[in-house]
Amino acid sequence: MSGIELQAKLKADRCRIPIIFITAHGDAKMRIQAMRDGAVEFLTKPFDNSVLLETVHAAVEDYAKALGLWNSNL
């Protein structure tokens, strides 16, 4: 199963976890499809680790806020 297929399955199952694609072989068409279907980010290798860390942090924060679980004091 490809990442795009997994994303479609999760979406069909109403699983709303943040998805960050990391690929060495992605193309513009795949990126557009992933982002259109709700991916948080689509990173191609090689990438800067700080970009991944910032992306994960933002995705977790947004997800926690959506669930009403975010505490900005933490």
C-alpha cells in the first residue's frame, strides 16, 4: 500500500490524524494530491531536520487544539 493509498483509507475511515509525507520519489502530482487530501506537509529527501521538527510540532499543536486538548502553558 502506498502512502497515498493509506491516506485515502484513513480519510475513508474518518481518521483525522495529521499526516506528513516523507519521500525520496515524490513528484508534483503526488504532492498536490496529498496536500489536497489533507496532508500537513509533503517533504522530499533530503530535507532539513529542523523543518521536520517544526512541521511535527505545528501538526501536534493544531491537532491538540482541534480536540480541545491544547494547553499553551505546557
